Amino acid sequence: MAQESSQIASQRYYNIQPMFPNAIYVAGQGLDANGMTGWANTNDQDIAFAKAMVAWMNTNFCVDSARIMSTGMSYGGIMSHTVACEMSDVFRAVGIMSGAFFGGRGSTCVNHPIAAWITHGDADTTVTFASGESARDRILATNHCGTTMHAVDPSPCVQYDGCDAGNPVVWCPVAGEGHTIPSFAAGAIATFFKQF
């Protein structure tokens, strides 16, 4: 079996792994739904898989169960928003790029705060900016955040004030950007995750 290059391996984790190396990385594959692999979460099957995967990891590896985190872009961002809804009592933090929360698929949110770092381009036509804002607002409400915010690095990110202790929400809207990963995302997500 050929080994993949370190560049390809690091890209699989959105280039976060080189900046946050002391972690176990797992990349689950979206289940096939009607011949299309992605995030369908039909009957909550992707969440069931995530729960089984976490249980398997806890049984087979030395996992710090207080530091389980999720990141993703597009479908992965949608899945991370769903994790933030249904598994916020298991996951400590999420790092979401161009994601949204599409309820109505059997989702029942756990009333538990979760730390969140979120970015979205305001020119995204694949997963709309408004959908990203709506998903962010769900986390803000769960974390009891206020309406004021202050600038944090990197620009254009802001952190909301008044969130539940230990559960910050950082929002990074990118003007003119479409459905893509911002150049600053990897470093910012790694830094965000390291604080927990």
C-alpha cells in the first residue's frame, strides 16, 4: 500500500494537524444516501455513527473525553453544527467553516453549551451566509451569549460577550468570500482548540 504524502495527510484535516499535533485525528466518511456520499443524516444515522465512533475510540485509545472536538467545512461544517446541537454534552468545541444547521432531520438539541469558532464567506452561494448566521445564532442562544462583541485575532473575527463561562463563540465573517476555507482558518482553529 502506498503511503500518502504528509502534505495530503495534513490537508485532510484542513491543515490544523501541523499546528495541533498532539491529538488523535479521525475523519469519518459520510454515509451513502441515494447514491450520494455526504451529509444526509437520514433518521439521524450520521449522529448514531458519530456516537458509535466516539465510544469505539474511548474503548481502544487513551482519549481525554473532556477534549473531544469537531471541525469541518461545507458538509463537514453542517455535521459539526449538528454535533454542536445533538452531542454538545460529548464534544467540547467545534471549528466550523461554511456550515449551517439544517434541523428537521430527527435532530433533538441537547441543552448544553459548546465552545464554537465559526467562519463563513458572505458571498457563499453553496451554503448561504444567512444559513451560517442562523446556525451561529442557535449556538449563541444555547451559550447565553450577549449581543455585544469584541475583536479578536485574526481579523475579521469577533468574540461574543457574556457567553457561558468556558464556552466562547468566535464569529469570522469574510467579506467577498465564497464557499471556501479562509487562509487564516487552520491557525485560528488550532489556537481556539488549544485553549481547552
